Amino acid sequence: MKKRMLPLIMLAVLVWAGYAALMAYDKYFPYGRMRETPAVRPYEKPIPVMEAGTVPVADPEAAYQAMEARKLRSPLLPGDPNAIARGQVVYATFCRQCHGRDHDGNGTVGQSFSPLPADLRSSRVQESMDGVLFQHISCGAGSGSRQPALATTIQISDRWSVIAYIKSIGVRG
Ligand code: HEC
């Protein structure tokens, strides 16, 4: 009988010591427990008033996108050399990887696209209205097209500049 009691007592002591250690750990736990931290219910606090200027109501982007492409006019003067120079920089940054150094659609990245990037010196692109090109560059060229929508990537004035640049190189001879 005694032989059996000893291991039982040892086991009880061990369990108690373990439990006591756990409680001590819990008591000095440095972070808040879920049951102790306040639970915030939905709509318990009033929704904070939005700071003025958070939603851009004066930004022409929304107006541009709502407008019919054919009615969009470039704000640039035709052949403006500063805009063309700026457009060249924009092209090298945002278009060349797909449309190629020679604007023919043979850029390295573009080769994985189907359809392949357009030849920007084709008469189809060169004869497109600036407003149509603007919307295609901004929002994509419609369903089935792979032209990326770059409205959030390129600022408005740079989009007009890159169009001026593309138009300045003309139809491939
Ligand atoms: C990620 C690759 C990629 C980038 C970057 C890119 N394009 Fe394209 N682009 C394409 C592909 C692919 C097409 C062919 C889509 C189609 O016609 O269906 C295309 C088509 C076009 C077209 C013809 C669409 C039309 O019918 O009007 C124009 C114009 C054009 N891109 C201009 C640009 C300009 C300008 C830039 C830089 C601001 C640019 N693209 C950046 C891939 C790209």
C-alpha cells in the first residue's frame, strides 16, 4: 500500500506545482488578455468626420473618365517641344518595356502578352484621336485588350505629354 502511495503523492505535488507555475505566469503576463481588454462593438463609437480633401472632388481624373473619349481634347499646343521632350522621358519609363525602343511593340516585357503590344507608329494608332488614346492609356483599351490602365501610375499631364511624343514620331515610313 505504501509503495503505491508515494508515486501518487509525487504526481499530485507535480500537478499542483505545474498549476501554480502556470497561474504565476498568467498573473505576470505582460500583455492584455482578450478577456481583460475592452470589446469595441460595431458603431459603438461615432464615425470620425473625414478630413477635408480626403476625397478628391476637384481632381479632373473623374471628370476625364466620365467624358466621351472623342470629346476629350489635349490641353497641350500641337507640337509643343517641351511636352514632346517630357513625353519621351515618360515613354522610356512607362511604355518602352512593352512597346519597345522603336515603338513597334517589340519590347521585352510585351512579348508575353496576347494580343502583342500595338505598333505605336501604325496608322491605326497615329490616326486615333488624342482623347481616345488618353482614355486607352488611362483605363485600358476595352475588354479583350491588354493595354494596362495607367491612370493611377502616370499623372494626367504626363499622359498628354506621352501622346504628344507618340504623335510626333508619326506613321512608320
Ligand atoms: C505591360 C505592357 C504594356 C505597357 C507598360 C504599355 N502598354 Fe500599351 N499596349 C500593351 C498591349 C499588350 C497592347 C495591345 C492591346 C490591344 O490592342 O489589345 C497595347 C496597346 C496600346 C495602344 C493601342 C491601343 C488602342 O487601340 O488605342 C496604345 C496607343 C498604347 N498601348 C500606348 C501605350 C503607352 C503610351 C504606354 C505608356 C504610357 C503603354 N502603352 C504602356 C501593353 C503595354
